[in-house]
Amino acid sequence: MNMKHIIMPLCLISVIGCGEKVENIVCDNHDQVHFEHKDTVTLAKVDYLSSGELTMKVLMPRNDASFGTLNSVSKVITVEGEQTCSFVSTDIIEKGNQWQASYSFDCGEENKLKKVSINFLENFSKVNEVEAMIKTPSSSKHFVLSRQCDGPIFNL
């Protein structure tokens, strides 16, 4: 019996690891392997122009979503500004084994964006990874969102 009491605390210590973050090889080295599966990943390009127009273009494997779910804009993208952005249009076409979708919003020229959320991981269970490119008049970001990682993966 004493042996069980000694072994258990040692196992717990090694599993807990004194609060150190566990290394995630997939996330830490993703920049080295992303090109190998890039064509199977959902791609989202968001452009916000100084005129207040926001567009998002999406390339997604057809097996990852139906036309109906892609047509539900709030499942795909949400846009929050100091003032309300108006949804303008959606265009979704089937091209080979992919969906090509475009979403357009008018946020107004003087409106400052607070948040743009790309909602694929939350609302599309078959999507495991999203490559995102976001461009605004003042900055440009390129990253990957993955179900396996705690945060965005930069430096692709």
C-alpha cells in the first residue's frame, strides 16, 4: 500500500509539470509543413478599404461545408465597428472541389473597425485549419488558425 502512495504523487508531478507549457510540435513548427497541405485548408482573405468597404473572399474544400451554411453570413464572419456595418452581398459558387465565396459589407468611411471574426472553427466542424490574410489601410496580417493550437500561427 505504501508503494501506491509514493508512485501516485510522482506521476502527478510529471504530468502536471510544475505549470510549464507543453510543447506542441504541430503548432511550433507549422511554418515548415503548411505548404504540404495548403490546398486542403480553408483560405480567407479580408480586405478593409479606407472607403469603408470590407470584403472577404473564401476558398474552402467543398466537403467541409454546404452551400446553405456558407450562405449564413454570421456563421462565416462577424464585423464590429464603432458604428454598424451593413451587409451588402454574398456570392458563392462551386468550382471543382472547392467553394469560392465572397462577402461584402459597407462600414462607412468614418467608421473604425473594432473586431472582425472569422468564424469557421466555431461553426464548421469539418474545418480544422484556416489560413487568414487581413489587410487594412494601416496594416497587413497573415496567419493560420488551427483547432490543434491555442492561438494564431504567424510567420508562414
